[in-house]
Amino acid sequence: MPTKKARLQIILADEATDLVKALAEQRGLSVSAMCSHLIHAALRDPEFQLKPDLSEFKRQAVETAIQGGDIGDPKIRALLSLFTELTKNE
């Protein structure tokens, strides 16, 4: 069936394949439709949400510091500390 939607090919471990097939059969869906449902459900999970783009915040903080802004203020230091934590793994 022609479509402009992306087509993905995945290789699952045997146990996962068997479980997806069983879920699909139980719900009266094709394996492809079941995979789509599972992916959509996972994408709603907070663990798989996109991380915010903090580059603009970083640019503004650097620009403020360069221009002599008071980045020693406790509230600003707390924000910078939070930013450092959020970007630690990047």
C-alpha cells in the first residue's frame, strides 16, 4: 500500500517478537500495527521525551556575563547550577 509515511525495519530478540505477536493476535491487529501502538505508547512515556534545547539559555547567560551582568545573584546562580546539571551529560 503506497504511503508517504516512514517505514522502519527493526530486529527484535525472539522473546520480544513472540510477545509482540501474542499481543497483536490478542487484540486482532497485525504485528506492524501492534508495533506502532507500542511505539506511540512509549513515546508518551516521560523517559522518552525530547530534552529541551538549552542552547539559547546558555547563549544569554554567557552574553550577560560578558556584558558585566550580575551573575552572582543567588537566583541567577541557582538557575546556572540547574543549567549545569541539565547539560552535564551532553
